[in-house]
Amino acid sequence: MDRARRRGAVWLFTVAGLVFLLDRLTKVWAERRLVSDPIDVIQGVLTFRFATNPGGAFSLGQNAPWFFATASIAVSILIVVTAFRHTNVLTAVALGLVLGGAVGNLTDRLTRGEDFFSGRVVDFIDLQIWPVFNIADAAIVVGAVILAVSSFVGDRDQATSGAALGGSASPAPDGHPVDER
């Protein structure tokens, strides 16, 4: 295995571990500190308020917790299985954010309910204009946005480099552009 792939996996798993740890610590804090007394951080803008959610990120799909648990498991497995294929650090970081967030919320579903995957996810960040969310939710969204933007920019960069060569720059199986003149 080459060095770039190992580096990508190290970034991915390090970021995932840090997100998971931060998510768990903040959820424990929220449950202990915020249940009876929310904290107004910025009046009318940001409040830390304890809430639970059986659905997905930002309180979506509250009647289908099994769907989000299944999706979290599938996404997590896919990211872990492909972890040593990523040579781009930005991609590895983005996937680490998604993995850490998915495992963080999945942990709530497994540990906070009576039945399998029936647990409610702890949320506590209230921006007043958006449903209450948590660190895991934020990490998943930020990771997905980074993946989307980097994919768009990467596609544009490949097309530009191909045009500069006077040919097309379709990627080879290893992900590097190939001049097809």
C-alpha cells in the first residue's frame, strides 16, 4: 500500500475519532447540564437546549428511526471499506466527518432506547431558525458539503488540465488524469 493511501486513511480515522469523541462529550454534557435549564449563548440567535430526536439530522423523518440507523450503518461500512483508497486529504477529512457523525448518532440510537435502534438522538444546538441539532449532525452536513464542493472543483480541474494538454483528461483507474490524444 502506498504512502498517500495510508495518509488518507489516517486522516479519515483521526477526524472520525475526534468527531465521535466531541459528539459524545457534548451530548453527555447537554444531558447533565441542559435538561432543566437552557443556556442563551447569544440572545435570540444561539441557545444550548436539551432535546431528543427519533429521526434524522435536523429532526427530519421522526417516524422512521430504523431508516436512519440502517443508512448510518451502510454509510459507515462503505466509508470503512474504502478508507485506504483515498489519496486526497480533503476527501479523507470529509469522509471522516461523515463517519464520525454517523457513528455518533448511531451510538445514541443503540444506547438510548428500549428496543433495537429505537433510541432518541440527543440534540442541543438551537439556532432559533433551524431545528435543534448536535455536533454529529453538523459534521455530517459539513462533510457532505466538502465532498460535493471538492468533487465539483476536482471535476473542473481535471477538465481544465485536459484542455491545457490539448486532449481530454479522463481519469485512469488510479484517479490521475490521462491524456487521450
